[in-house]
Amino acid sequence: MSRDVAIGLEFKHDIDFVDILDRLARAGWELLREEDAIWYMTDYDWKHLPLDGLAEAKRDMRTSYEAGAAVGITTRLPDGETFANVLFHEARTSVSLIPLLDYRTIAHMPEFVDLGWYLERFLASCRDLPIVRTKASDQR
């Protein structure tokens, strides 16, 4: 059985993925998947580099993004325990946060992902951008 959990933000105009990544980093998000590796995506192809490869990953992502492809990167949220993929779509006006398998759940209802917790942390870095829609879903 698969489960799809996603948070989406849609903006009034195009956004640049580096702006969002910089905002997340300033808020304490780490652009890594493991203690020694960065995982990133260009045109739905996941790649990994050592931690010192962030500039290279951003250049590779930029090339794909400018060519109209989706890009993404795995992040560790500021709690230090929770991971999520941040995906930037081809349309450039939306971004998705895809929590990874060890979901943060609602304490007294652990069968439900705490979508509000994820949304609050994601919005905190983007709240001054022209957001026109938010969406959160947990499909089982």
C-alpha cells in the first residue's frame, strides 16, 4: 500500500528555486539527505553528491530549470529528524513539499500525518511571497 503526502504552494508569478532554497536554509532547513550526501533531482532523475557538492547540484538544477524541467532537493527540517523533498514544478509558479517516510504524525492520532506542522514550517519561510493557494493532502 502506498501513501502520498504533499503540501503545495502556488504563487501569483514565477518563483526562482534558489530563492526558496535560500529562505529555507536561513530558517534552519538543511539541504541534505544523509550526514554526508545531498540528494537532488533534475527532470525527475534523482542524483546524489557529497556535501561539498551543493554548488554543483544548484548549477545542475539551474540548467534543468532554465530548460523548463522540474527540479528538487531533499531537505532536513529544523527539528533535525524530519526529511522532505522540495519540488519545483515546470510551470515555475508552484512548489511542493513531499514529506519522506518517517512522517511526523498527530500525537493523539498517529495514523494521521500532521499536515499542519509541515505547512506551518514551510509557510514560515515563504509567507511574504505572493501565495495564492495552499494545498495539503494525505492519500492512502
